[in-house]
Amino acid sequence: MAGALQFEIEETVGVISTNKSGWKRELNLVSWNGRPAKFDLRDWAPDHSKMGKGLTFTNDELDQLRQILNEMLTN
Amino acid sequence: MAGALQFEIEETVGVISTNKSGWKRELNLVSWNGRPAKFDLRDWAPDHSKMGKGLTFTNDELDQLRQILNEMLTN
């Protein structure tokens, strides 16, 4: 790695699940290395002390994902 | 790695985005190593010849994600 990854969770939009170890899958607005915040879907250890796998999304991607999920799932 | 990862894309539920290189971010139903298929949100090269980062979801997680996105975004 070329150095420490800096991040700031500016907002937790929602928590998708919590596993037995207390890790949570969250949708957050995250600023990486001081850049403008992006939506980020990722697994986090309690207190955000460690991060797991995740994906970053543009606003358009999130809206497209929402539409796909709404077409697939019923209320 | 302990061996080749086997997968079968049983259904492409939707395409979220396509980048300049032709990679697509897709929501699929994927069977990993012959196990029952799970929902999988992941980046894929054209023709699914290579896979990128991604996350696997339970049905409950996808529904929770849908509710979070619907609360956040308007039509």
C-alpha cells in the first residue's frame, strides 16, 4: 500500500444488516482522502474500527439500483 | 488461492452502469462453487470474462437496501 487510506464517514444513510460479530453492512456518505463524499456500501466492524469489502456509487448508480430493486421486489 | 472459483450467473436482474472500458456493474443471481444462487452486486468485464469487486446479499438485505434507497431518493 502506498500509505494510509484516510476516510471520514460524513453520514450513515442506513444499516442493511448486522452479523453475529457485530459487523454492520452500511450505506454511508464517505469522503476518501479528503475528496468529496461518495455513497459507499460496505461492511464495517463495530465503531468503524475496521472496514471490509465495499463498493462506491455515483448518485445515478444508486438511483438505477433503486429502480432495479423496486421492479424486483414487492412491498 | 485454494483453487479455481467456480461460478454460474443464473440471472442478470439488472445493469446499474457501464464504464468506458465496457465493464458493467450488475445485480445478478450467482451460484458460487455449485451452491444455491445468491444475489450479487459486482463489476464485470465484457462477456463476464473477469470479475471485479462485489458484495453478496441475502434477500432480507436487498429488501432493507431497497427501503433505505426509497427513503433517501425521490422518484
